[in-house]
Amino acid sequence: MGQRSARQESQRQSNQISRQYVRGLNLLLSEQSDKAVDHFIELLQIDDETIDTHLALGNLFRSRGEVDRAIRIHQSLIARTELTIDQKNIALQQLARDYMVSGFLDRAEKIFEQLVEEPDHKEHALYQLVAIYQQTKEWSKAIHYATMLVKMGKRRMRTSIAHYYCELALHEKAFGKRSKAITLYKKALSEDPKCVRATIALGRIYLETEEYSKTIKYLESVLEQDSDFISEILPNLADCYHHLGQEDQLIEFLRRCTEKKAGVSVDLMLAQVVAQHEGIEAAQGLLTRQLVKNPTMKASIVLSIIILLRRKRAVRKIA
């Protein structure tokens, strides 16, 4: 008899809680969000088995842009003394996300720093801290936490770390600290050997002090890093070879670029340099061979030939 009575009482309480949740949902559906939040917080004090429901509710409010209400839900969860450590950490994680969305980055930062010490939440917290410091442009801190991720096996973060070193280098360069900038750009390359940004920056720093050989060394390495950026370095590279009187070396490099199909700008410059040093006929022959090798480059090569023909006519008129 007593067991039946206990089951009936449990069923009655369960039905009552279900009705209360239906009422809360009705408040939500009728756009009475503040009343719904108050109602669900009251339910939280009644029902210990609905923490996941309240977490989902807080996430719902955040996704709808109602971040203040999400914060209230998550704060009310954290205030509960009977939460397990894992439940509290999950609620803290969600509260930190609320703070990030609402722009309270300092509050989010403190929570994620706390969660870094929790093994189950460490990785997510580290990613969020990196995102915060990237947003606030605190590059040294971003490097610190990104490096922790690399040590956890997230090697792709090394590309991001290289970017952060470039940002630090850019800052030092702006304040005239050339040596410091060079050191930081080299650190970027040690993290990501294919960091074109660091390579081009180093080349241009050395160009400023007329260290042409060093400039050439860095700028030519762009071809192996990413040939899509060749057009960006060609004017500086041509300038270096001109000052050194090594146009033949420039032609050799441009030929290597054409073999890798590095783009229209390479064909145009190669044709111009060959025309200047070997004659217009040699340049036309070069472009014709390029047209046979690379039919897809037809438009750019034809354009180059037209430019050369016009130059040839101009030379004849002057003569």
C-alpha cells in the first residue's frame, strides 16, 4: 500500500512539472520571454533532473539573439550548489559563450582561463582564448595559447601562430625596430615555412637597406611557397637584379616561373626583359613557344605579342 502511494505521489509530481514546462513553453511561444525565463528559473529550483533542458534553453535564447536571457539562465544554473563539477563546467562554458556574443570578452576570458585547467574542456577553452586574443589583437597571448594547442597535436595552429608573429613584426617595424621585426618574421617562418607574408616582408625589409642579395633570396623563395603571389614580388625582384646588373639571372628565374605556370605577369615581364636584352624577335619566339606549351595562356600571350609588335613598329619609325 505504501509503495503504491509513493508511486502515485511521484507520478503526481511528474505530471505537475510537465504541466509547468508546458506553461513555460507557451510563454515562449507567445513572445513573453522575460516571463518564460523567470518561470524556468523557478522550475530549476524544483526539478533536479532538468539541467540539460535548461542548458538547451539558454542556447536557444542565445541563438535568437536574446543573450541577456541566456546569461540569466546559465548564471542561475551555476549558482546551484548541488551541480556536479562537469555540469558546472558545461554551464560555465555556455555562459562564456554568452559573454563572447554580447562583447564582454574580459568576462569570457576569465571563464575560459578557468576551464583550461579542466581536461574535458581544455581544448575548447584554448580555441576560444585564441579567438578572443585575435579579436583584441593581443598577439603574444594568442601565440601562447595557440602553442598549447600545437602541443596537444593541433599542428594546423602553426599557420595561425605564424600570422600572429607577422602581426607583432608589423608593429615593431612601424616603430622603427627593424632588427626585432626581422627576428619575428623569421619566427613566423619557423612555425610555417610556407608563410608567404613573412617571406615577402623580409625581402622588402632588406630591400630598404639595399641588401639586394638577401632580398632576392627571400623573394625568389615565394615561387616554392605559393606561385600565386609571384606577381606581387616581380617589381621588387626586377629592381634588385637591375641594381646588381644581373638581368640574365632575372630571365632565368622568370623562365622557372613560366614552367610552373605562375601567371600572366610573368609572361609579360619575361617578354619585356628578353626584348630588351636579346631583341624583339627573340621575345616573339619565346611567346610563340609558350603558346604551344600552354594553350590556356593564349589570351595573355597574344596580348604580349601585340605589345611587342607595337614596340617593334615604334622602333622602326624612330629609325
